[in-house]
Amino acid sequence: VAETEQCPVDDCGGQVKRLESTKKPGSFFWACSNRDKHGLLQDDEGHPGLPFADRPQAESQGTGPQCPKCKQATGQFTTSTSKIYFRCQKCSGAWWPDKENAQALGTKWKKQ
């Protein structure tokens, strides 16, 4: 049984526990017993951090092709190694540019 501690979000009053992501083993987050107040919390070196919704979002550096799911324009972003990719801010899908047409969606984005 995971240990719980007091939720750090103001006026929450819930208890949080640290959980490991099933999609990204070795990556952790915190879940609160008071889910009506806020979403999941980030892991800050083994302690509960800010809610994921409060984390700063990367700014789009331009617009890209339409998202195939919601049909909205994707945003153009750059990885830490300066590679360009497209991401839908509504659906959270991400794609590399097509190899032959840099303004078209290519393969699904995977961290390299």
C-alpha cells in the first residue's frame, strides 16, 4: 500500500499518493483523493508538485497541417535537439513532418 500525504494544493484537504505510470515505467505522478478540486499532480523529486494543468505549455512556433482527428490546424514545435514536429493542442497527437513534404504530416511522433 502506497503511503499518502497531505495534498499541497490550497484549500483541497485531500490526501495524495505517488503512483507509477503504466505508459512510461519509471515516470511517477501523484493522485489526490479529492478529485473534484484538481487533476493529477506532477512528481517533484519524490514529492507532490503542481497539477499538470498548471504546468507551462510550450508555445507553438507556427501552424502546421490539419489534425486528422479533429481537423484543427496543428502547431509547429521543436524538440530539445532542434527537430521540428507538429502537435495538435486539442487532441494531443503529434507527428514528424513527412520526409518528402515538410509541410505535411508524416509518421506519428515518438521521442528519439
